[in-house]
Amino acid sequence: MVQRLIAEEDMIFRIRRKTQSWYGETIGILILDAAYPCIPGNVGNASTFPFSVRYQEVEGASIDRLLNKRDPSLAVPFVEAAKRLRDQGVHAVTGACGFMALFQQQVAQALDIPVFLSSLLQIPFIFQITGKPIGIITANASCLTPQHFQGCNIPPDIPLVIAGMEQQSEFREAILKEKGTLDSFKIETEVVQVATKLVSQTPDIGAILLECSDLPPYAHAVQAATGLPVFDFITMIEYVHRSLVRTPYVGYM
């Protein structure tokens, strides 16, 4: 007789929400109302992840309104979009722009599932494991304010060194200005230049955090150039996903 490895009660499944008509998408991603190529490695490209994700555009959340204007009225569409993802069955909601930190607390308070909208949320963890200043490469350094760090409850005494991509021509035109095309080789060259300059100016940096969701495709190149641990949206999303979907270990002794 073949031994049953799955108990009969484990084969009984129940709906999670009456608003949910499909299953298997653990991570929901809030994405900006923007238009530029999201290449593999970008949070906005579903093939980046080894698991299924679900996207929800935040109505009216343009790059200009979020980065430049820091429009507080965007809190309402952010909460509404996050609730749509929750009602469609995701187990946690993340973002696709580090500047979504502005609405981390509002969205988290409105939902009953984990919310982690900004890559900046990793800062306390990174500092604890390195004990050294953290280099942050952001889409636009002039737009990254104390308000963003406060939104993620980041202690002000953590040493941060910030460098922006806003003066890099291909990044600025392709992403910040949404010209419609993107030269990935040029952006890789630009971000590596920013990273190496950052490290040369502050050699005691212990790790680099890529704030922008468009920069993970170049994390490997940044690490090769600096020799440092590199964190980004993908490290955060995969970490949280693993906590939500635990599976049995399979191996041998």
C-alpha cells in the first residue's frame, strides 16, 4: 500500500476573499502612471521575478507629481490602488519607485496585509549588518528629502551618502523625461560612473542601495565596479516573498 503523504484535511481549500477570482499572485506592485521601457530586471517587468506578480497603476501618479511636486493628494489614489490589489488576492503590496515612501504609512494603515512601498525601507537592516555609511543612488537626489526617510521610519542618525542620476543624460531623457526609448548600455555606464565616484569620495561606504526601480538591471555591474553589497527593490521583494510563501525543504542526508 502506498503511504499518503498529504493529509486529507490538507486538500480542503477555502476562498480568501469573495472579491478574488484567481490565485497564485503573492506580490502586488503599485506602478506609476508613466510610459518608458521597463527592461528585464526592472520592477515594472514581470519577467524579472521567479514568481507571479500583479500590477496596479496608481491613477494620476506621474513622475512629476510624485518626485517633483510630492503631491500629498496622491495618498488617496495610492490607497485605492493598493486596496484593489489586496481584493484581487495578493498577499503583500510593494511599489515601483522609492519615492513612494511618502505614502508608506498611509497605505500600510489602510491595508490588512504587509505593505513595503519603497526600497528605502531596507536602510536600517543594511546599516545593522554593515555598521558603515550607506551609499544611496537615487533617480533624483534633489527630490529625495527627509520626508521620504521619515515616511519609512528611518532613524536620522544612520549615515547616508546620496548620489543622483538626474544629471546623467540617457537616464534623465529615457526615464525622468519619458522620451520613449532607452539605451540600456548607456544607462549601465552612467550608473557605474555614479557608483564609482560615490565610493571614491566616501571610501568607508559599507553597501550601496539603488533607490530607483529602474536601476536593478545594473546591480551586477555596480557590484563588479565597487566590490560592495548592492541592495535594491528586487532584494527587498524577493525577501518578503520568501517570508510569505514558505515551502518544505527537499534534500538528502
